[in-house]
Amino acid sequence: MSRFSPLRPGRPPRRWSRAHTVSLTGLLATLTAAGINGWSWLPTGWAVVSGVERSGGQLAHAAPVTGRVLFVSPHPDDETLTAAGLLYQVQKSGGQAFVVFLTNGDGFPWDVRTQTFRPTLNAGDYLRQGRLRMNEALDATRKLGIPKEQVLFLGFPDRGLTRVYTQNYLIPYRSPYTRADRAPYDGLFQPKVPYTGKALEEVMGRVFDKVQPDVVLAPSVLDTHPDHRSSSYVATRLASERGVRLYYYIVHGGVEWPLPKGYHPKLPLSPPRLEQQGVRWQRYNLTDEQQAVKVDAIRSYRSQLRLLSRFMWAFARENELLLPTPAE
């Protein structure tokens, strides 16, 4: 048998080499990075940017949010990523914006390691991280014009709200990170609250009693983070029982959402899906001033920017997202 290819007489067949593999891998990596980061000069990046612009253009404009507004934040930074411009405008226009942080974000090991640089962590490390994130939240909300007395911390366990609400309704849950089974921080809305679902409902009820909100902003029930979904269940029930207008926001919308990653202030922020449970998302447009304030507030979360900067900056767009709930 001839060693030459019958399709190419007189020439040996080309073999796939390691150099070909490296080149193809590099090309695929570049095209993937173009899509994730919105490099519109490459096809995949152009496709992502075009899809975001098209989706954002299909959203109706949200009406101004006014009055006494309560933002329900599972972790410090959720309020800034999703509603910094809105909360700033509420305060500026004569309303009152309140933020309640259900947890202090004290259950993220990689975050804690960036502070300690030690492979083995202890409860004290997580508690120090919780106090750090409280201070970052106070700095961020101050930049939004929200007085300190309108910022409330509950101190429930990060990455534990679902267990607290669904499995530990009466028996206190113990955080595997801080080793606490009740709220351990100074400066809380109500100190030493046990980590039970019953206590979570009761203290959130007291927050509603104190604020008497006209509008509540809460995480979407379809957010992929368990803490966010549990926060949504509690806030939805309380707002519904009291006849308070409720809007949803979203932080964790699925794999790689939001795209493109990084800072793209001239692009809209589009939702993972245009509709949720038959209701269409709306866009809350931001002025240049609101965008600048939001950027400054994001910078307050230095501990998070060390690990999640491209994710966090992806929320600094020309609008924020709101999902209205049906009026009863």
C-alpha cells in the first residue's frame, strides 16, 4: 500500500500536531474570553454585547420609587450592586431608604483567606470578616446618602439562612464558620437573636414595624443563591401580609450572569430572562450622577473586589433591574 494519500497524490498526509492543539485551544479561549468580557471586536464578544443591548431595549421603564423604601439584603454589597442608584435617588428626592442586612457575609472561606493568608481558619477569623463587612456596608450606604440609623444588621449566619428557615425553625442552628448559634456581633438591630426560623421571622417583623415601608425591595425567588431565596420567602410573606408594594431584584441569575463581565457603563443591564413567573422585568434608568455614586459605593467593598471584581463591576451599567409583583 502506498504511504501517500490517494486524495493528495505525491504528498504525505498532514498529521494533527501538538502545535495544532495549542493553537486551537488558544483560539477557543480567546473567543470565550471575548464573549465573557464583551470584546465586541471579536465575533463572540459582539454577539454577547448585541444580545444584551437587544434584551435591555425590550424592557419597559420602571416608575420612580418614592416614600419609605426597605431594601432586604442577604449580604453586604447586594444593596449596592442592584439598587445603589435607586436608593440614592430615594434619599435625594426626600424619601427614606432603609437597608436591613440579614447576614454579615461571614461564611465565605476564600474571602477570609485573602485577609489571613493562612490555610487553616478558625471562628475568630470568620467573625473578624463579619465585622469588616459590616464596616464596608456602613461606608457604602453612607455614600448613598443613607443615615446610619437607617441601616440595620441582624447578624444571621451567612450560607445558613435556608437551614435556619427550613430545618431549624425552633432549634438553633450553629454556623460551621463562626461556631455561633445566635447573633454574635455588636451594633445589631436586636442582639443575641438565636439562629432559628421563628426568630428570623419575628425580628424581620420588628424591622417592618420600625420602618413602616411603602415599598420593599427583596431578592428574586429564582435567585440561585440559597440565602437570597430564603430572604425572598420571608420578605414576600411579610410584605404580602401587610399590603406593602413589593419589587424583586436579582444578583445570582445563573452561570456567568450578568454578561459581559467587567465595567461597561454604557451598556444596559439585562435580566437572565425577560420574564419571571409571567411578569416582565423593568429597567430603572440611572443618571450620570447616580452611576458615579454607585461606582463609588462598589469601591467600599474592598474585601469582595479582591475576588469578585469583574462580577461586581458588571452591575455598574446604565440601569438597574426591578421586577414588580402583581398588586393585590
